[in-house]
Amino acid sequence: MRPRDIVRFSYKAMMSRRKRATLTLLGIFLGVLTLTAVISFATGYGLALKDIFKGSSMRLIYLTSREKLFDDLDVSKIEEMDGVEAVMPLIRIPMNVTIFGKSETYVIMGADMSYIDDVFPGIELLYGDWPPSPKEEAVVLGYKLVNKLPPDEVEDLVGLNVKVSYDDILTTRPRIYGIVAPYGTSIIADVDRSALVPIDYAMKLYVKLTGKRSYTVLAIIAEDVESVDRVVDQLREEYGDTAFPIAMKDLQKQLDTVINMSLLVLGAIAAMTIVVASIGIMNAMYTAVTERTRIIGVMRAMGASQRDIAASFLFEGVLMSSIAIVSGMILGYGASLLLAMIMGPGQMGGPRATTFTITPILLPEHAMAIAGVTLLITILGALPPALQAARLEPAKALRFE
């Protein structure tokens, strides 16, 4: 038999029993739909978390206090450690920022502008410049603080003074040096909804509000990525259980491991539905072999080989699987988008609570894996009945009632 004849025979055989073929196809379809939806949503969730962690370079270490707060003596001590390039306290103060008479509460984030690209890698300015001095009474506004204004008005803000206040306790009027281009959320701040100020100016505001120079978290920048482990060891030796160092490169590695394991486990669970569907295919194909025994005998008598018979049954299973894969992937991805819409933005809790948007993604390698696994399982399910059909003796098949 020519390949075209095998395809035609398989298609006609499938269409002659549409209800059974539809039910068999439905099992594969539901399995592919579930697997695609789970993998797409989990991938989107993982990438959203990774996007949050982009806000720290691989040579950055966060040191969090467990018992007593850090002070300037701790900062000086850590700066003397081998492999440390810089140390800065993380100062975050919720304050009212008034722009064109409209006042809203935003986070004032103190940072050493010399290391801004280490704290927020890839950050860029839409307009203006970074403040030249750590003592400058200056502010760089996040994109969402001004995105509702016309572009020409946003650019005109640079060089003006903005009112920053904390109830009736403190009011200051720093100069606007720049506007940050859309950035997103990092592990330590929602940059788009923050006002970045020089570290010494932030410290001045913090002392005025709290009356003390103590900090819960220090950001430590190692000389290079290779120095990170050495610095972490020194921090553990110095502070023991009283403080907890978190190296961003280790956190990234752990996050990648967790995401990959989650995809593997969720994918394996969802793939079980396809395994169940393959049993349905096997059952349907065995029934088809019984029903077509005389037809098989006629085909063999007319010169069809065992390979032709096996190929026709296998192709019928592959044809049903292919239809289910295409439709299942399309609707599965649509289901993941619907699920993300229903669940809404993700939430990261804690003192730096923030929300993040989950956008389901079906990566090409994941799509190929889903299609490949489904086809393999389908073929394994269709192979035994196909071989049974091929082994039928023509004479016995023709006499079958």
C-alpha cells in the first residue's frame, strides 16, 4: 500500500465510527488541555517571580537583622571585610509626595547613586540625570508617579522642587533630578511607585523621623561575583545567628530549582490524564481490530503486508492524537489566560509586600515536549492492537464472523 492509501484508509476508518473516535479523541484533548494550561500558568508565574528578583545583581548580599538593629559601626566593620566594595543601609520611608497639587503616599527609597545599577540592574532614566552627590536634596521619581501627566509636562518637572512630607512632622522640598523609565518591581521596591533619593539625604530624613541611626537591612556589594561566598562566610562568622545574609546569586539558583521542580511535578501530574487517555485509545483500537477482522483479511488477500496493516492502525491513533494536541494546546493556553485573569495579580507578602502580574507563557520547548510526550503515549497505546491486527492470518480473518 502506498502511504497515501494508508492515510485515506485510516481517515475513512476513523470517520466511519465518529462517536467512538470523538470520545477517544476527547480523552487525549482533555489531557493536553490540562497539561498546557498548567505548564503555561506555572511558567508565567515563575517568570513573574524572576522578574521581581531582577532588582538585584549577582554580587549583591542583603544582611537582615534578627536580634539587634545595625548601626554605623556595623557598616564600618563590614566595609573592612575582604571582598566588600560598598555597604549601604536600606532606607524606605512612606511619605506624601505632592505633584501639581495632588498628594499621594509613595515610598522614599534611599540609595547610593554610584551603585544604582547594582541595586536595580538595567534601570534607565526617561528624563534628567542622577543626583551627583549623596548629600544632595534631590529626588528621582518613579514612572507611575507621573505617568498620568502629558509627556511634555513630565519632562518639564525636571529641575523643579517637589513637596515631600510626613504628616505634620516633616516637610522637605527636594529638587527633581530625573524621571525613571518604566522598570517594574524588584525584590526591595516597586521602583515605578517609588521616589529614589541619595543615601545621605534619605538618612537625614530617617533620623529626623525616628531620632536614631539604626537599620534592619544592609545592602552589601561584593567586589565581584567570585567574592560573594567569601563575604557571606565572613558575615556568618561575625554575626552568627543574630543576622541572616542572603546572597542574590544563591537566591536566584534556588528560585530556578524550585520553578523547574514545580514544572516537572505539575507536568507529571497533568500528564497522567494523557496516560489514562492512551488506555482508552488501546481499548478503542482493540475493538476496531475485532470489528475490521474481515476487512483486514480482504486487505491481506489483496496484497497488503503486515507492515501496511500495522501502519494504518498506528496512523489512525496518531491522527486522533494530532487533532487533540492542536486543539488542546490552543484551548489550554486560552484556559491559562482565563485563570490568570480570574486570579488577578500575584501577591508577595512581608514588609516589602508587592503585587506582580502573571502572564501565562507557552514556551516552544514546552509545546514540543507536550506534543512529543502525547504522541509517544498515543503510539504506545495504539501499538499493541496494531501489531495484533498485523499478525492476523488472512484465511482466518476472511472466515471471521
